[in-house]
Amino acid sequence: FFNNLNLLLFYNIVKILTDNYCLLEKRGKPMLIKINGEDVDIPEGSTIKEAIEISNAPYKKGSIVCLIKGESEIQSNILKYKIKTPKGSVLIELSSDDKLQPLVGFFKDNYKKFISSTIRWDSSTEVAMGPVQSNFEPSHDEFQYHDNDVLISLSGFSNEATHIIFIKDDVSNVYGVPKYSDNGVFAKVIGGRKTLFSLTSSDEILDIEPVIERSTVRDSAGGSDLDVVLEEGNQLFTYVLFKPNPKSPVSVEHLFSLIRNNKIEVSFESNSFVGFYELQGLGKDVEDVTERRRGTVTLRSEGHGKGKVFVYREDRVNVKSHTTIATVESGMELFDIAREGDFITVRSNPERIMLMMMTQKESEEKLKSLGIEQVRTGTTDDDAIVVVQEPENTIAILENNKVETFGIPANKLIKVELTDDAPRSRWYFEKLTGLAEKPVGSLKVYFAVPDMNIYMFDGDKDESKGLVPENVIDDSYIAGTIGITNMSRKNVGLVGIRTVDSDEFGPTGEPFNATNVVGRVISDLEDLKSIEDGDTVYVYEVYEEEES
């Protein structure tokens, strides 16, 4: 028996070792790629999905990813460079003319060599930086140049004194440009002309950086199928990291409210921005207004389209109606390729501090890990559910280093499921309760009659304008139905719940055709019987994925 057992054990060990060896043989040697900017070694032949699992990169199922073949692919598509000096920056755009690619290629390969050098000379018509060495042969011909031209010059007809010349005014000159390059012009000054005129030989080139644009990434990016097999040198982006603007504490919460389960859905996209319109109509007071540069996130605070959030793919001038709420710290590549309807995995630093729907004990542990003091109010038991936090916004909590958490017994929280069949009524209900922007909303009891099994809640006359009949019931209501009086009756906007079936009238006491069905209560209806006129009740929206 023991001999057979040992033989079986030996066989199993050999099988495991053989299987692992075959797996390694199949996967091949390690290869280096970049995932979200970090170098990662993965087995050769790995797919995007496997790379995400190996690296534990932030990614939520259903989100897009951005795959770029490699750094050289991005560099080949970059045409704009920013030259930084103590006087300001000069922006140049390289030519896309195939005949000039030897000159363009030289600049791309050597631009870093000009960093930390000083302006070589300046005159009324030109500014020069350099020198560096090249392999060009000089021409002795004279050419005509125009302001904003950028050319390569071999000073003294020596390739050891290769300079970049910026033309400030029309001029005809012999610059010793590379042979067979026409006049040696390979770029144009497209920004910072005032800076160019202020430069002198004492100024230093502080930095030269490529300008990454949406088109640069779009033209370099491949597909985002998770089953795509990766290759050495590939770059993969799986998530976006936001940095909230501390000068816009209230508006930042608007951005957080768009993010569900660490994902955000694109509502609109154009060449210059990506739009998120889910909370359109919810305005905020204007806070910090800045220039809208690439990667800036703004909220339309007032006027037509208030409540819309924009992430800019290209620079735009500032406007007073747009509050700057965040900047994209990393992962801008995902916004560059995103299309309407796409989901993007997002993170924030700092993360949102949202304690609602936690227990008092869970809130305590969360806050303790952040070094923030908790003050319990309402029901203070460990298992009480937090339904209100004060301050509400993350920036204020971090500044105060203290937060009050108001709790209620778990059975006092009304769980609801809302329907997509009544979009106007649903949006009204979410705005009325506050569910549009936070996990827990509230309703004030207008009229509670347990004996009649009916409970009604205050509405909002202004917000309820335009509540046309939608999703009305023809025959009967089942217990737990949530109804809203539509604009066919004077009590438009009133919200009601019936705790028993009815074939006579709706939850707000109105006829069927005057009542829009917005959803249903899915928690125990018996828990409603204790509420009274004037009470505040708290509601929580349950989504399908939470029920399954």
C-alpha cells in the first residue's frame, strides 16, 4: 500500500513539474513593457489581460485601455516642441514635409543636447542656440528667410558648430545650411514670439520638451482588445489619475459624483475635449477659474449646459463660467482615444472621503487610517449606518482634519430601485433627494397615514416643472411602488409610496394617469410604519449589480 502511495505521489510531483515547464516554454522569456508609465517584466506572448493581472494595474472590467507600440512610435508623431528660457517659452512646430525629414530627424535626435546651453548670439533678425555636432555638409548659397522660420545652420561652414537659428524678421543671408535641404528651414515659431525678441546671449535654455497632443497619441495608439498579444517595448495605459483642485472644494465633489465603481462614462467627444454630461443641470457657484490647458478638468458652473464636466485634449482660453476642478496627472492617453459611450477606469489623489453607507465603526477605521478625527452623532452604535457627514466635501474634511458622522439604525434606511422607463421623473427624484451626487439621499415626510398605507413626501415646485406624464400605470399598483405626481395636477412633484397593492389611485392619492412611476422600495415596507409627518427619511439607491 505504502509503495503504491509513494509511487502515486512521485507521479503527481513529476506531472506538476512537467506542466509548469511546458507553461514556461509556451510563454517564453521575459520581455519589458511599460504599464501606466512603469517598467514591467512580463512573459513573452502575454495578452493585455494577462499583463494587467501580472502587474496588478488599476483596471475595472468594461473600461477601455490604450496600447501604444512604443516610445519611438510616439516620438515619430510629435511635431511641437516647447523651448523654455528664463524669459518665457518659445513653441515651434516641425515640418511634416518628407523632403525635410533629415533635418527634422536631426532635431528630434539631438534636441536634448541644447538644454543647459546659453543663447549663442542674438541680433535684430535672428537668435541662435548651440552649438552641437552634426554630419551635415554646408551649403555656401544665400537664401531668403521670413520671420518665424527655424533653420539649421553650420556656422563657419563647420558641422562641429551646428546651430538652430530662429528668424525674427525677413532677411537674406548665407547661413551654411545643410546641402540639398533647400534653405535649411525645418520648423516654424508658432508661439512665444515676444519671448524670442527678449532673448540675449546671457539667457540659458532651461529645457526643451516635446508637446504631446491628442493627435500624437491617437496616431500612435493601437486597439484596446484585452486579448491582444503584447510585444517588447509596448506601452499600456489602463487608468486615469486625477488631482483635485483644492481651490474648488465644492465643485470637486461634482466630479466625484460622476465616478461610480471607479469608472466614468464618456457622454461626448470632440477634437478639443471629452465631455461628461450625466449631471447636466446641477450648477455650482463658480470657484477657481484658470486657463484650460491640455489635461485640465472643468465644470460648467452656470449658464447653458451647467453641470457638464470637460476634460481638455487641447489648450483653450479660460472662461468665467468654467470652474477648474482637477488636472489629469497620468493616463491622458485614455482620454485621447475615448469615444462616446466608453468607460474609463479612474483614480484620484487624494481619494474621495465618502463615509455614507458605511457603519459608524467602518467610518471610524477609515478615518483613523487617514489620521482624521471622527465625531459620532445620531445613532452612535458601531453598526449604525452613516447617512450624513459634515463637512460633506473631501477638501474641507482634509483641511479640518475632523468629520461628524450622523448614523441611523440599518432598518430605518429605505432602499429603492429606480426605473429607466421614466427618465425625467428619475432625474427629478435624484435631484430632490440628493442621490444624484451622493450615495444616500433624504426626503421630508409631508403626510403619513399608516392606516391608509400611504406615505407622501415634499416635492420641489421649481424642479418639478416639465414633469410630463411618463411610465403611468393603467390597471393597479403593487405595494412599494414609488410615484410622483406629474404636471397634469396642481400638486406636481409630490412623491408617494403605497405599502399595499391598489387598483383605485396612485401613491400620491392621484389618479393613475396623473402619477409617474419612478421606482419601487425593495427594503421591508413594515419599516415605514413608524415614520410621522415632518420626519426626514433616508434613501439609498440599489443598482442591479448590487442585487445580483
